[in-house]
Amino acid sequence: MELVKTLKRVVPRRLHAPLGAGRRWLRTIPGRVERQKQRLLSDPALSANERELLRKVSSRIYQGDGMYHGDGSHYFKVGLSAIRLHQ
């Protein structure tokens, strides 16, 4: 995050929006998110039901998703936690 702040000081303001969009797009590349999801699937703390549900979930994340901050494992854990609360 410090790198982003530093870059914002040296990059012209008119480039902030397109560079930010590019950064968000790179963070949501399905292959990257899929690897993060696979890492979570190997977590022994998940129940069999959670693993089954997680396997069915798409790894595609909309680049403008305000809840996704680049960590797919955390993103999917939060979703599983919300489902757990409603069962």
C-alpha cells in the first residue's frame, strides 16, 4: 500500500484512474483468484460441507467488488462465515 501512495505522488493525476482500474483488474484475474481458492481448500479447518460449497463457487470476481481487496482466501472465508451464521 505504501508503494501505491508513493506512486500517486509521482504519477500525474490524470493517470490515477486508469492505473487504478488496471491494478484492480490484475488483482481479479481468475487464475490468481483460483489459486487463492485452492489454497483455502487445503485448509484443514474447513468442514466437508464448506469444501463442497467452495468447489462450486466461481473464481471470477468483479473488479469493482468493494469487498475484495486482493486476497481471495480471505474473501471466500468471509463468504463461508456468513453462510455459517445463517444455517
